[in-house]
Amino acid sequence: MVGGVAGARLPRNWTWVRRSVAGLVLASCLDSRSSAEEPLSLDQALLLARTANALLPVARLDVDLRREGVREANGRLLPRFSVEAAFRYAPPGATYNLAETVNEEQLQVFGSVPIYEGGALRAGIAAANARLSSAAARYRVAERELDFEVRSRFAETARMESEVRFRTEGIERLRRYLTGIRERRAAGQGVAADALKAEVRLATEEAALVDAQRRRDEARLVLNDLLGRDPMAALVIAPLPALEPPPAPTGEPWSGAPDLSQAAADLAAAVANIRIARAARIPRIDLSADAGLLGTGVSDQPPGDGFAHRLRDDVGASIGVSLSWTFWDWLYRPRLAAAELAERRARAQQLVVRRQARLGWERATVGRVALYRRMQVLERTLPMARDSYLMAESLYRGGAGTALEVLDAFTAWIGAENALADALFAYRVAEAQAIRWSTP
């Protein structure tokens, strides 16, 4: 388990620097070309989000914080030094009793190093390293979540632009159809009811177009915010690449998800905390030493003694080994029980995360297969639905069809367009979900 945690490494700072520089360059390019509104590709959006999003720096700072914790844990094994100095003097003839004890001079260097603490120090280093690995994995989880959100919102923006496009086309068709009805009515034909039906359907489609434009603008606002840009900034996205058949699932790619690395690191930290709690019952041995000047004050020196004589007598050094053993502590049992419960919780959480990663990846895999088949059916159906509408409209113009047949064919055509757009968007989301749960 610990070996698995140690294998989870954080990208070096140089990688972050390169991404940041690339993101700044990309951001400057976007600002310079905003007037031209050149399309933004998905790869550019992902790079910009990783360098300019507001959430990733928080996770990155957490990694830096845990790295300092590792340095602190290693520093507990090293000697600690301190300097103490004091000078106490009371003039002869003082009337208070403290005059006999305050005549003292002190200048000493103290050093101490732990020799044995029942494994608590080594366990502390293991816990600190595990927390660093957990923070590193949590940073990668944040990256994967951000990538998923960018891919999903990018696909949503493309889906809403597609809906705006085909609804606009449909409205133009309805307007031409309504114009033909009005011309026939002006010629004296009894088509007033047909004109009324067409006008109602046209108004309904115009309202649906306004709603589609609203959802497209909202998707752009969210995508701009994910990219670290002004939400109201202009944004034109490039077309997404053509879909490819979903690959056949092989192996267990979900087992490399960073969520599992984070859960394993949290479990390793919990195990180390148990070792730390148990070390409180084990004797502790410390080595200490001091060197310096410690002697009586000026008023207590015999007459005729000079500074050199006093310095010779007062300078010295000492070394000692201390043993401490806490054999009874009311806090020991609760602390150990809490550490053991935390370990059980971390182990249970690891199982939950493992099942979640597997379920997320398998759902995305199964969903991609079903959605791809659905899109194949809808892609064959869409041209037929469009031709059916054109045929119904042509028959109506020739006097062999009814307005109801025209509007029904129009509904089928727009419904097929909308169903294909929904299926394509759902496939893109499932694809992003599969990447989310299979990327280390």
C-alpha cells in the first residue's frame, strides 16, 4: 500500500511554469484576436483552463503546504540548538532576601536530539509523505474535473449553436411557407385557417429560438469563466472533430484514476497516525548537551580575582541522556481509538472511491456504445425527415396536401434535428466522462 502511494508523484514545478507560460501566451493571443473572433479549439480551451482557472491554484497551494509539512517532519530528526543568556546582579547590602540568589551570569548554547521515540518520528515522516501524495493526487483530481467541465461545456456550447442554426433554418422555411399561404389567400383561396395555424407555429418556433439563444449564451458564460476569462467576452468555438466509433474496452483503465491514488495516500496517512498514537506508550530517549558560561555574580567573587580567573572557573560543558516514559495517560486510549477509527474510515472510503471510479468509467463506456448506435440511426433518419417536409410543402403548394400534413412534417424534421443534437452532446459528455475516469 505504501509503495503504491509513493508511486504517485506530483508534476514538477517546471511543468506548472511551462503550462503557465503557455497559458499566458495563449491568453494574450486570444485578447489580440478578440476583434477577429477566431475560433477557439478544444485543445486550446483545455490548455487555457489549466493555466488560468481560479480553482487549480488553490489545490496547488495545498500541495506546497504539504511539502513544507514533509520538511518539518524530517526536521524533527535533526538536532535543535538554542542560546540562553542572563545576568542577575544585586548590590551588597540589599534588604530583600532575593539578593542571595540573583547574583548570577549565564551564557550557554544548548543542543538536543531525539534518539528514540517509539517510532513516532519515522511514522510522522511517513504520514507527512502520505499527505503530500494525497495533495498531489487531489491536484490531479482537480485537473481531471476541470478538463471534464471544459469538455462538457464546450460540447454544450456546440450543441446550442447547432440548435440555434437548425431552428433559424426552420423559421426561414416556415416564413416562406406562410408567405405562400398569404399569397393564396390574397388570390381568393380559402386558406385563412391554414395561415392561422402557420402563424401560431411560427410564433412557437421563434420563442423556442429565443430560448435556445439564451441557453447558448449561458453555456458561453460558463465556458468563459472556466477558461479564466471575462464571462461576457466574445467567444467563438471551433468545430469539434468528427466522431469515431468507441473503442472496445480492454483492461481496467479506471484503476489508474487519481482518485484511487488519493484514497490510497489517505489510508497510508491514517495507518501512520496509528503508529504515532501507539508510540505515546513507548519510552522516549533524548540526548542533550550544553556549553558556555555559568557562575556567580560580580558581588560574590573573592577579592583579587580577575576576569580571566572567573572565566576559567565559570566556563564548562555537559552532556546527558534523558529517559521519559508515560506509563499512564487518560488521553492515550481516546487518541488511539480515534486513529483506528480514522483508519477504518479511510479503508472504507478507498473501497467507495474504487467502486465509484469503476462505475463512472463503465457507465461512460456503455453509454458511448449505445449513443453511437443511436446517432447512426438518427443520421439516417434526419435526411428523410427533411425530405418529408419538403415533399409535404410541395404537395401543399400543388393543392394535393393539407396544412396539417405540412406542420406535422415540420415537427418531425425539427424533432429529428433536436434528437440528433441531444445524442451528439450526450456522446461527447460520455466521452469526457471516460477520459475523466481513465486518465492518471
